[in-house]
Amino acid sequence: MDPVTAAYVAAGAAGALVAAPVALTAAGFTSAGVAAGSWAASMMSSAAIANGGGVAAGSVVATLQSVGAAGLSGATGAAVGWLASFFG
């Protein structure tokens, strides 16, 4: 990996670590659960209706809520940064 690409990967990972928890909280995925009336609540409602009343474990909604509740680990942020390097 050349130095420029490595810099992009590092910047992407750092940016993801900072931006993702802020974005998830703003969308309504909080440490206290899904915020009422939020985009996350709408998403969770749609997922529950589609799955017969419950949100499937491992689904996008469940994963976003887990990350919103616990925050991102360094490994997850690095993975997001690595993926972002392909789009920049």
C-alpha cells in the first residue's frame, strides 16, 4: 500500500470513529434505546412489521442499535475506514 492510500485509510478510520456514533445518535440509535419519533423508530417499526412483530437479530436495525448503544470499537472503525478508501 502506498503512503497516500495508507493516509486515506487512516483518515477514514479516524473519521468513522468520530462521525459514526454522532450520526447514529442523531438518527435515534441511543445508548438508552431507540428514541421515540426518530428516524430509527420509523426504521424499527418497518422492520418489525415486515418480520411479524419483532426485529430480527443480526438485521440492519438490530446492528445499528447495538452499535448506538455500545459505540464503535477500533476494529470496526478501521474496517469502515478501509472500505471508505475504495470510494475516495
